[in-house]
Amino acid sequence: MKDIASQLKILSEFLDADSAVDLSQLQAALAGASRATVFRYLARLPYRRSYNHNGRYYTRHDPSRYDRLGLRVIADVRFSRDGSLKATVRRLVQESEPGCTQRELEQLLRVRVQSVLQAAAEQGGLVRQRVDGIYVYFHPKRVARKAQLRRREEQCAAGVASVPPVEPVLDDQVVIEVLLVLIRHPGCQASSVVRRLRGRCPPITFQQVQAVFRRYDLDQVGEKGGRSTC
């Protein structure tokens, strides 16, 4: 039992790292354990597989690490709080006020979703309907679907783009560097943080800093002309 506990601790700490890890790295962390052994231990831990790269990468499932859309990006590896791409697509469509088109979801998730959407529509998980000449996917429940359709039609009539708000890429290193600036210089606003991080490669953008402020509900008083202490 003690050995199992120590192996689980090793695996948990490895998954908790700032980088996405693949199966071979997990096996190496457990002194060359077999695939079956790694999966047996993983079943006892909260983790997620990437929804891109054919699910090759793993990370610890920590609700605080996802953005407001329930997504997390580590380098070019993408994770969702839902786990699978199928579950993620269904949730995003059902939560969207005007529903979603295939293009909107692909812009948001950065992967192809055509087959996932088709399967969801065929299985009743989503409803597909043509609106203003474009197929839009809606909630399967009638009341929610009618509200989404009404909102989509309003947007079409007003000529408003319906692409879901895309959160800028926030890997753990970006978050850490922004928070370090705020620890060292309390009261800094987003624009001041960007200036202090100038010269970093790759650069940290104003949109990324704003996303960190939103994620942690940080005060941005002074960003639009008010006073700032930084």
C-alpha cells in the first residue's frame, strides 16, 4: 500500500508540472512502468488528456487552471475541463447565447470539429438549423433552443458577428510572469504590466494580461484614465 501511495505521489507531482506530458514520460517517471500500470494509477488521479494531438498529452485536472470558457493551453497543447472534444463542443454550444457555427467553434478550439458536430446532431445532443444561409448548432432542449435562435436572428439582423469571444492563449508561464509583476509592484494596471514585461520573447500581449486580470478578478481601476499606483 505504501508503495502504491508513493507511486501515486510521484505521478501526481509529475502531472502537476507546468508542461504537458506524454505516456512515455509518465512511464519514465514511474521507473519504466508498463502502460497498463500507468493507466491503473491515472485512474486514481484527477487528470485530463489533450483534445488535440490525438489525446497524446496529459495534465492534472485543476478547475482553477482553466480560462472562463473551461479551456487550458500549454504551448500548443489544448485541454478542456470536460475532457473530450465531444463533451467540450456540446457544452460550448449549449452555453452560447446565439448557438455556434462550425467555423466559430473551430476558431475557438483551434481544431476541426465537423465530424464531432455531425455526430452530436445525429445522436440528438445538438440541433442543427440553417439561419441566414448558414448552419448553426443549438441546444437540444426546445426552450433553450428558441432563445438561442432568437438571439442569433437578432445578431444577423443587426449585422453583428457571432464568433464566441476568444480568450487569448494563457499558458502557465505567462500567468506566473504577470502575477510576479503584480506581487513586486502592487497596484499595477494591465498596461503597466505590459510595459514591465517588454522585451520578453515571445512577447506577452495586453490582451493576455487582461485575461489574467479577469481570471483572478483583479482590480483594474485606473485602466481607463483613472489613477494607478504603478
